[in-house]
Amino acid sequence: MNHSDFEHLPVLGAGIGLRKQHFHELKKTDLPVRWLEIVPENFMNFGGFPQAILDLLARRWPVVSHGVNLSIGSVDPLNEEYVARLKAVLESTKALWYSDHLCFTSVGGEYFHDLLPLPFSYEAAQHVVTRVKQLKKKISLPFLLENPSYYVKMPGAEMTEAAFFNIVMEGADCGMLLDVNNVYVNSRNHNFDPKEFIRQLPLHRVGQIHMAGHFDRGDVIIDTHEGPIIDPVWDLYQFTIQAIGRPVSTLIEWDTNVPALEKVVAEATHAQGIVEKLGLAPSSGLKPPSPEKGEGNLTPLPSRERAPAGLGEGLEFPIRSPFAERREAVGV
């Protein structure tokens, strides 16, 4: 059996994405929130109240980062300004790891505000491997790539999507953020067996899982990230955890028509229950804090540093995308 360092990332249980609709409630909630995932682009160009909230919540809960504009598959050079600002957010929040999508979002410096699929070719795989190695020299945190949903297949494929992920993950020595809902959506839209697809992935490199809802039009399923999560996706989640054979930090994405915090946390609690029912309850050195003690019993998170002054000035690339999971922009 293959092994990787990503099997040893902190197991945080089931968490939720930080959304502006929950800013005020999260300041005082006693709901069982275990950890938060942020979209870093939403904090690269803002200060004031959003930054103050992020500072507060990052002291209370573990934070991980899930970006949308890295464009790791683009033929453009890595955007050095973007990477520097991303690094500042990661340092500011003491993020445990960070992730983005195995896709491209820009060509020639122009951003398309969408996650565009790559051809499953050897050339594309090696290109991504080279880019990830460049990125890892700039940011030392563990880095994960997510399997995106896609609605067309790029021409030029020389292998399956699962084989493509294996080559990229092993060549770049990075982790995988396995989006179970995306597997389900793609399996329905492109007519393949989702369980067999998951079996073929580099499961030893899965460091995080995403769960979300979608919209079924009948002729096509749209990845909207609007819950609640349907039973077939929960069933696929249980299969995934069993196939991996260990607990994995799981994140509930709810980005369209975001409901009250209680409803999103209930989905996270359901995910937690599935893992516990399988006898794979997470065991982490990071203890969920009590609301009264704030940051006091979070271990072993070190003291934080603020992002450099001027972080949000003069940004020349798009900071937010308009599609579903990016609609949580923090302007209030």
C-alpha cells in the first residue's frame, strides 16, 4: 500500500466554510463548529470589519484555505503578486494547509471566472507537476488539489481522469482534496461509476474532503453548492471514507441561498456521525474551543501575526469569481 505525508494531516472532523452571512453569529455561537475553511481571495482586498472578523475567528478555530484563482493549469507564468498575497493570508490565519483546483482559470492574464478542465494528457500532467513544484518553493504549507466538476471534456485526453490525478499527485508530491459531490455530479453528467472512480484515485494522498449540494435539472446536474446534501451523495461519502480507511477532515460547502448557521452545522454534524458510525472517529491534537474561552484551548496553534500593511491595495487580478462557490464575498 502506498503512503504519504497527507495521511498525517490533522484530522479536524467536519467543518464549515466561512461565509459573510454567518459573521455575526459565529462571534458568539455555541454550536459545535469544529473548524473553518476560507476562500483567501475574499480577504486579499479587504480590511475593516471582514478582516477583524477573520482575525477573531482564526484565533477561535483552526483554519484552512481553499483558493479559486491560482490557475495551476494555466500556461501563464504563476502570478507572483497573487501568490504573495495568498501567502500573507495563510500566515495571517495560521492556516494548517491550503488548496485549489486542478484546472485553469486564466489565459494571457485574463481570468474567465470559471473552473476550466484540463485535457487528461501527459503533457498537461507534467505541466501541472512543474507548476506545483514552483509553488511549493514559495509556500511551505501542505498543498492539496481538488477534483473539479466539469461539463465538457477537453480534447486530447490520453488517460482517464483518475490516472491523470495519480500522475499529478505523485509527480508533484502534493495532496488531494476529494470533492465527493463533484464525483457524483461528473458521474451523472458523463456516465461513469463514481465508486470505481474513487477506487482508482490516490487515496493515500487525500487530506481533505468536500461535501455539497447540487441542482438536478434532469438532463444535467449543476454544481451549485446549495444544500441539503442528498442521500446518494451521503452514501458515496460513506463509501469514500471506507475506501480510504481512515478519518479525513470534511468540509460542508453551502454557497447558494446560504441558510442559518445552525442548518449548515447540522450537515457537518451528520458527516461527523457517519465517520463515528464507521468506528473512525477523528483523533486530533486540535481541541474544539469553548465559546467562553475563545482561543484559549486551541492547541497547538501559535500566536498570530497580522498580514502586511497595504494587503488590499492595487490588486490587478480578479479577487472573486461570480459562480456558486465564490458568491460568499465578504463585503458587508
